[in-house]
Amino acid sequence: MSDQVNRFLGDSPARTLVKLIVASLIVGFVMKVFGWQPWDLIEGIRHFILDIWRSGFAALGKFGDYMLLGASIVIPLFIILRVFNYRR
């Protein structure tokens, strides 16, 4: 059973918990520095869909803005997770 849990988590539960805590702290710090809130993401998606509906496909120009905004969180998180998973 323990081996299955470790395989599912990718590591031991304690190390996975530490990784999640560190990643959460970093993402929380970045979001706090930029003044982002989780609700902003939901509102951004809602506004994006409404913009597409109201103004047609001209709103697709905002796709790049949303992509960069999301990448500012996803790319550092990916790098951090890769660094923690790096084994020599």
C-alpha cells in the first residue's frame, strides 16, 4: 500500500507535503507582490468569455494577455517542481 501511495504522489508523503508547502509559499508570494487574488482569475475567465460573446472574436486578442498572466505562475511552478524532482 505504501509503495502505491509513493508512486501516486511521486515521492514520499512527507517530501510531497514539503514540496507543496514551498510551492504554495512561492506562488502566494508572487500573487501577493502582484496584487493578484484567486478570485481575480475566476473573474478574468468570466470577463474573457463575456468579451468574446459581446464583441465577437476581436476579444481573442486578450488571449495573449491571459496566456502571459497564467505563464507567470505556471512556468516558475514548473521550474520549481522540476528542480525538486531532479535526481543525479
